[in-house]
Amino acid sequence: MRYTPHYLLNDPDEVKRLIRENPWATIVSSTSNGIVASHYPELLPEEENFDILGHLVDHFEQRMPQPMSLQIDESAARHIATGTVGLRLRVSRFDVRLKLSQNRDPAVVERIVGHLEADGPYSSAPLAAEMRRAHAVAP
């Protein structure tokens, strides 16, 4: 962490305002284990941003009944994509939380898993399997 005392901000209301107005702002927190964060994002060049945006759209659209793609009308997509900003963050440490409805009643979990295992655009056998592992629910 860089030592930059002239950048210190101690007013909680000001921090909240910055987050509201700048959702991509870097947040640094003091925890019992020390200071956490210090992100230095790199803006992606326009072409790389468009390529990654295309892969992202294709990834999420591929299983939809009528999938969209930036390749359908690349000229229009490129125009729209100029309104997006791609960032690259280098991860040096992470803390993961696996949130798979562990706080839910077993009947609710079984209903969710049933929907994930059913046919349809939002089915996800891998996610259902992860939920079963997390909850030790028999298949």
C-alpha cells in the first residue's frame, strides 16, 4: 500500500457519496488483518474492450432461445460499445464467499435445485451440482 497521507479521507458520508457517484471507485478498508484493496485498474484499449465484450455477450446469450451477439450487427454494436469501458484488475489476493442459499430452508433449496436441473434457458446442471455439494442434498 502506498503511503499517501494527503489522500486520506475520514468522512464516512463523503466515502458513501464517492461510491454512489463512482461505482468503479477503489475502496481500501482497514481490517483486523490489515489494510485491504489498493486496486490499480488498467483501461483496455478500444479493440480489446470490444473483443472481450463480445465474448461476454456470447457467453451469457449462447443458451438463450434467441441468442444475441455483437456479430449480428457489428457496426451498430461497435457504436454502442464506445459507451462502455473495459478494465483489467490484477488480483494479488482474494477472499471468497460461496453463496449457495445456505441460509435457506432445505425445502427451498430443493426447489431451487429442481429448477436448475429442469429444462429451460436458465437451467444449470453445474450450479445445481454445486448447491447439492454445499447442502449435501442427495440427487
